[in-house]
Amino acid sequence: MNAFAALEVKGLSIKFGDFTAVDDISFSVNRGEIFGFLGANGAGKTTTIRMLCGLLLPTSGSALVGGLDFGDGGKGIKRIVGYMSQKFTLYNDLTVGENLDFAAGLRKLEPAYAKKRRKELFELTAFNKPLSSKVSSLPGGLKQELALAVAMLHDPEIVFLDEPTSGVSPESRARFWALIRRITGLGKTVLVTTHYMDEAEQCGRIALMSAGRLIALDSPEELKRAAFPGPMAELDFKGVEARAFLSGLEKAAGLLELSPHGMRWHAAFSDRASLEAALSALPPFASAVFIKPSLEDVFIRLVEGTER
Amino acid sequence: MNFDLHRVYAVARKEVMHILRDPFTLALALGLPVMLVAFFGYAMDFEVRDIKLAVSDRDNGPAARRLKEIFTASGYFRLVEPGPVGPVEMLDSNRVSAALFIAPDFSKKIKGGGFAEAQFVLDGSDNSKAAAIIGYLPGIQRAAQLRLAGRAHGNQSSSGADPEPSKLSLSAADPDPVELLLSEADRDPAKLLSSGADRVSVETRLLYNPELNSRWFIVPGLAAIIIGLLAILLTALTVAREWENGSMELLLSTPVRPLEIIAGKLAPYGALVLAGVCFVYLVSRLVFGVPFAGSHLLYLAACLLFVTAALSQGLLISVLTRQQQVAMQFSMISGLLPSMLLSGFIFPVESMPGFFQYLTMLLPPRWFMAAARGITLKGADLGELAVPFLALGFLSAVMLALAIKNFKTDLE
């Protein structure tokens, strides 16, 4: 095992009856890394995270989480990781302080230590509401930050965040991601699932999941480079019917990917020459500009590639 | 397996905060016992009083007047003077529930020591009311025997010393069409003695609740309703809420164990329910004067066993439904109905059809009811209550095991 690895996963699978939710995935995560899981709903992201938190036991395969395996049924792992689930899991009818006290009680933290951690986490998250405020009265973004503080109260080395920013405002999302970067800055490892492409861009590395399998794993830049070695153009037909041109373009030499993005189309080619040849016959009303491929393009290309 | 009390305490403390913050739970836990006591202790009285009695007195003699006095003095009857219509028409039109017919020669026969008869006609269309009224007749009969027949001869006792004591018969009858005569004369020891034929007489003495006070019968049973409803409902709701909110994930992602969650969540509700039982106990003793003949310790043991069964049932419901709404409906049906209808709380188990009698054996409230009444009214000891206690213990253990097993497998 790599001495710097926070997680080491080998051939992990889980089945629920006949359904294979996670199918033979292997990867390792370095300490201090922001590791993202990207995939559609039902791709197996949450199930993977729940296994790595010790909430579910795998059907086969092995994992070392902070050096611990599933030998004790996940109990040891639960002690050393922090988990923030997709659903908002604090108690709305209790106050901020009561929620934190409850988490401290469940983890048997010394009151003095819990108090110190609470202060540290409030500083880290810039949470400034009084302890006596009811959770139900907090805005969505603050609730997420409090949930993170509860998940990190016992100072875990590895933090799992399952879609932490679903349903909060764009400003709160940005704030939350800045917070994630501060956490990894402290040497903690963060595993996060998302289906926001802009959030995925901020991860050190991304594991792309589809139908329970890991279909790609790399940094956002490398994923783009591997999926699209050549140039990409964005075609805009300004709302004019261009079906004949598009069906011709589909057969063009060197075309890697042609996909609709709203009213526009993205066309990726293996090299510049094929792109220029294919677009020489562009209708006069249409326009084409070079663009950098986004993670969304990568996602579409890779997921469609596995489904074809 | 190490069971950590710190974590149980953390869960229990959080649960207490939920209870204190939730007006519905508080209102239910505090209001239900008060409501039940008020309802069953005051409003629902199985004794029938103020029965309107029409009298057709064709005798108008002193003995007839005394007979009427005896009816009113019992406290159960109120005389209604017949107007232009006769007593039977008054029965038909529901203006009275019973009618008394006194024959023209009633006083003369009493005076002469003969067999004086008065007929009592009863509206049989309301079974339970008619049964209650019939139950009052022996007392009236005895009083009449003593005051009329005795006084006629200047002798209050009917010891048999008098060679020819007068006989009085009161007969109760359904008005129409078949006459049911309930002759009470055979119970008259004086008559039996004088006839010299048969010296056996049947005398009824009621033990434990000599006045058949319905509050004595009902109020101790309220503990079963409170436990059966509150424990099941509150537990089912609290655990289902944890699933519904997704906060069960938070609990499970910590090192807390399923058994610790169960213990921590159930303890406050167990305490709340026992407080309700204490309240009913105090009210029944202090307000209604219900006697407590048996051992308090034994009573507490029965309560704890039944509470365990009820909490387990609530837990099982919440695991199976996972939704507060559904859990609530299930709790009402599986908690309230058996406690109310199949436990013997109001309707005796012995008078149920065979199938239901067997069914009640599977229901903890039936056994708790038997134990609770046995302890409070009869002062029964553990030896006498071995069957209810064993059944209750067995059913509680099964329920708890089932609930824990389902809860644990559900988490994995």
C-alpha cells in the first residue's frame, strides 16, 4: 500500500439480490486530495460512499480506509471517517448546540474536547449563528455547513460528502467549495459526489461512474485530453433547420463526437485538418467557434461510449 | 457485545428534547390519560339510572303505595304518572322504559297473607339496558318481601316462624309478544321453608366488587388502553420519523449500535407511558375510590412486561412502514382496537365466539387485563396469575426479539 494513500479500493462490488449496484471498482485516493464521484442518479456513487463509510458491507472485494478494512463489520471505519449524507440529516426541531451535543454524545467525545472542536469548526466554516438558534430557522447554505461541522466534530482524517450542495443557492455552493478546499488544506482527504459539472472541475481527480462501474478516473484536464485529443467546435445554426448538414457531418472523416447542447452542437474531431474539411461546407447562416471541451462533453462521450 | 450507556444516554436525551419540542407528542402523552379517565370514569357509566317507570296502580291501597316507594327509593327508578294513555302505549312510544302493573286486590292479599302479584314490564329493545334493569329486580324483590310481607304480620323477619307468611311475586316481562316471566318468588327462603318441600335455596353474593360498581371494573383496565395505544403509537412515530428524515443515516454513520439506538429511543417513551399509568392509578384510588387489593410490585411487573410488548410492537411497525403516516394508522388499528375490544376491557373474552377467544390469546392486552384486574380487585398473587404472567412474558419476549431482529437486518 502506498504510504500516502488515504484509501485503497480493490475490486469492490456489492449486490442487492440480483442487482449489482457497484461492480468491481478499484482506485486509490491520496491524502489531502479532493476526490470527486461524477455520474447520473443510480450510477452507484452513493452506494460506493456508503460502503467506504462502513454503512454497507461489500459483497466482494476489499478496501482500506485510513488503513482499516471491513473485518469488524465497518465499526472501526465509522470511528475514523466523517459522513455527510445526501439528505439533510440534522434535527430541525433541535438547536445548533443540541445537534452538536448529540453528535458528540454518540461519538463519546469529552465535553471539553467537543467544545474546542466546535469552536475550531465554527471558525473554519465561518458559522456565526448562536448555538441556541433552531436549525429549522437557518438558511439552506448554513444548514449544510452545520451538517459538515457535525460530520467533522470528531476530527476525522477522511470526510465523505454525498451531494453536499444539492438544493442550495449558487453563492452557497461556491462558499461550500471554498470550505472543502480549506479542509483539504488542513491535510484531510475529501471524497465528494456531485452531478454539477462546475463542481467536478474543482476536484483533484474524478471517478466517472456509470451503471455501477468506474468508467474513467483522472484529473479533469487529463480526462478532457484523453477523451478529446483533437479540437472541438461549437456550431450555432441560429435556429435555422440544418438537418441535412448535420446528417452529412455525422459521416465526416475524423469525427469523434457530435452532440446537442441546448440550441447548439458540439463537434469534436481527431485533428484540425478533418475539422476544417468537415466544416468547409457549413451553411452561410451558421457559425462555428473553437471551444475547450467541458467535463460534460467528456461525460457524454464516455458514458455513451460504454452504452454503445 | 459492548453496550455503551453513554451512547444510550445521548440518544435518550435527544429524544426527550424531541418530546418537549413537539406539541403533538406532549398533548397526546399528557392528554390521553386525562381524557380516558374523564371519559370512562364519568361519561361512560354502565349503571342505568333514572329509569322512567310508568305505574298502573289499580289497587291504590297502602301496600301498593309502599311498593312504589320501594322502586323510587332504590335510586334507579323515577315514577311517571300515566296520562290519558296507558303504560303499554307509553312503552311503545319510548316515553318510559318500564311499567309496573299492580292488581286491584294487591293490598288485600298482602294483608290476608296471600300470594300478591305485581307485574313488571320492561322494554327489551335495548339489550344492555334491559339486562342492567333485570339485575336490579332481586334487590327490589328482597326489599318488598321484607317491607310488605313482613310488615303485614308485624314481623320484620321472614325466618319461617310464621306458619303462613305472605308471598309476593314480582315478574318482569318483555311487553310483546312473548311474555318472559322472571319470577323471583323461588328465592324467598320463607316460602321454601313453609312449603317444606325443598330446603335448598340459592343466594348470590358478589365478591371483590359487591356493588358491581362499573368504575371499579373499568378504571383499572384503563392502564391497558394507555399502554396499548401510547407506547405503540409514540414509538412507531419516533422511529419512523428518523427514517423519514434520513437522520437514521446520521445515527448509523457513527459507532452507535442498533441496540443502543433502540434502548435510547424507547426509554423515554416507556417512562412517559408509565407516568400515564401512575396518573390513572392515582385518579382511580383517590377520585374513584377503587380498591387495590394486591401487590403493587406485582402490578408494576405486569405493567413493565406489557410496556415492553407494546414498545416492541411500535418498533416493529416503524421498521415495517418507515413512514409516520402509515405507522400511525397501523398503530391505531393494531394497538387501540385489540386493547379496547379484544382484551376483555369492556366485552368479556368468555362471551366471544371461539375463534376470537383463541385470537385474544395472542394479544398481550388480554393477559395484561386479566393480571391487572386480578391484582387490583382480587388481590391475586403470582401463583394465581401464573398463566397471564407467563403468557405476557412470552409474548413480550417474542415481540422484542422480532422487533430487534427486523430493526437490525433492516439497517444492514
